[in-house]
Amino acid sequence: MSNKETTKNSDIQQTIIVGAGTLIGAFFSYLLQFVLGRKLSVSDYGSFNVLLSLSSLVSVPISVFGISLIKIVSELYVRGEKGKMKKLFLKLSVASLLLGFVFTSVFFFLRFRISSGFKVESVPSITLFAVLLGLGFLSTLPPVYLQGLQKFKKYSAYQVLGSFNRFVIPTLLVFAGFGLVGVFGGMVGAALLTFVLSLLLIRGSFKVTGSESFNLNEYYKKLISFSLPVLFVNFFLIALNNMDLIMVKRFFSGLDAGYYAGTATLGKIFLFGSGAVSVIMFPKITGLYAKGEGYLKEFKKLTSLLIFIVIAGVICYHIFPQLLTHLFFGKTFENSIQFLPLFSIFIGLYILISFFVMFFLAIDKKKVSLLLLPGVLLQYILLNIYHVSLFQVIWVNIIICIITLSLLIIYLYAQVIKCPKILQIKN
């Protein structure tokens, strides 16, 4: 078997492994949504999802930290510097606890403002939500290391383990009658338990003997320098995907916001299904680029796979919207069915945008954030103007995604495909 065939088979196997882990993890995540959709009131369910959307926005630094660390871990892994990897993990664990304390403190003091601004009646739930945010940096370390090391089997195991814990513990507390407080309290407990168990998955990856002293200043500088531009990229991506939920909660009734949250929850199954492709793509393209090897063939292959997944997903959402809604929520969210086919188009376009952006980051095209900014600003303006109906909100999202994706494709053609330096790299 040739090297190209071996690489191709390896890519397919890794994609299947990560995809399977992601889908199993998604299964538990949506089991939780299934339970909450039936056990919580529509208003509380809407509050739960708006807090999750808010967490996506305020957790941008955590996402940036993760993406930047993947690059550094990949470099250390290629060089075989296990001692540095171990010391970096320990140092960052301590730093993560300190940063987490700051995050929790800020949102604890803002809990009443958040309650009134987003119509979340349960203030204790917001307090627990603040603790959950504070654990974000620490929880990011294990999966980031596994992805950077390209330990995709263990990465998949972590995904399943984390989602299972996030399902079981909150579900038990909800059935015990703790409601929304039990949901966020359970998620805090699940985060702590998952981190402890995840140490078993990563400890063998950089097991070293002796007590060498390492200077990590070089890697701290790299972490900061790469994080600054990626910060804007992640914020804009998350804003594109969550602005609608926040605006709907602001302009519509609690009931309508709950129905829209149900639509968004079902539609974003797409994100789980397509996530495997990006998980594989980012470290692989990063590695090929760092070694000066050709990466366009790998990118085209993974792009084709992603497009197939997106098209298949949109078709399924157009054919089976009622089945999907009843499967996850029963008839409680019957009004969400009408929005699901159109919403799937928005999510499909967003998936492609996210994939292209991650590719640009992998090859150090950090200014790609400038192509996302117009869409985010226009989305905010249009949603403030056009919110007569939920259909109108979805159409605004679709138009914004079409504009943004078009800009990214033009940028890809101009800066990568036609770039003489890139074309000179052998494939």
C-alpha cells in the first residue's frame, strides 16, 4: 500500500473515530435536552438555553486559549519534548484555576443584572452558572492536549465521558426536583468529575522521569501572540451562531423564545455531526503547514466530506422536521417544527464558515477576522430592525451567512489557491 493510500485510510479512520465519539457525546447531550425539554417549563428551558448562549459569548477567551494551545502542543509533540509538555500542563492548570476564580467573581457580582436583563428568574441558577464558567479554562486542558497530540481515540473517549457526566448528574438532580438550579449544579459537578477522570487519559502521553528544569517563556509568548488575533475570530464566530438566541430572548415573549430555543437545539445537531471533520483538519493542516508540506489536497478532501455531511443534513431536516421534534421534545415544542427546515440552512452555512476560518487559522492567516466583522455588525443591526417574526430572524441569519461565506471563498481563492508560494509547495 502506498504512502498516499495509507494516509488517506488513516484520515478516514480518524474521522470515523472522532465522528463516532462526537455523535455518542452528542447523543448524551441531546438526551439532556430531551429531559429538560420535558421536565422544565418552556420559560425555564428558554432561560437555560439563553444562559448557554451567553456562556458561548463570554467564553471566547477559553476557546482562544484552546486553539492556541493546540498549536504549541503539536510543536512539542513533533519535537518529542515530553518534559516541557508535562510542565506546561501543570503550570497552565494553576493559571486556569486563578483565571476561573476571576470569571466566577465577575459574574457572581453581575447575577442580578443578568437576571433582569435576560429574564432569568432563578438567581441561584446564575450563581452556579458563574461557577461553571470559571471551570472553563481548566476543563479545556485535557481535550486540547489530546487533540494537539493527535490522540484521536482518547479524544473521542473524553468526549463521550464528558457528555455522559453532563447528562447523568443534571438529570438526577432535575428528577429530584431541583429544576434549573439542579441543571447548573449538576453541570458543575460533571465538569469537576470529568477533569479528574480525564487525567487518566493524558498522563501516559508525556510520562517522563527525572526532574529537569525547563524555561517555558518562549511558549507563553507564542500562546499570547497567537491568542490575540484568534480572540477576534472566535468572538465573531460565536456571535454569528448565538446572536439570534439572545435577540429573540430580548424581543419576543418567553414562550416564543422557548420555541426558538427548541428549534436551535435541534438544528445544532449539525454542529456535532460536522465537528469531527474540523477536529481532524486543524491539527493535520497545522502540521503540514509547519513542515512546509502541501496541504491543499488534504483540505480539498476534508472540504468535500464536510459538504456531503451538510447537504445530507439539510435534506434530513427538510424531510423529517416533525419526527425530530417529537423525538426530542414530544409535542410540547410542536410550534418549533415549522422553523426547523429553514433553520437547518442557516446552520449548514455556518458550519462551512467555521470550517474555512479554522483552515485559515491553521495556515496562520490570522487577519481572517476582518472578513467576519461585517457579518457580525450587519447581523446585529438587522436583527434589531427586522424581528417581526421568528421566520424573519432566521432569514436574516441566512443572508448574513451567505455574505460571509462568499467573502471567505474569495479570500481563499485570492490568498491561497492563486498564491505562487503556496503553489510551489509539493503535494
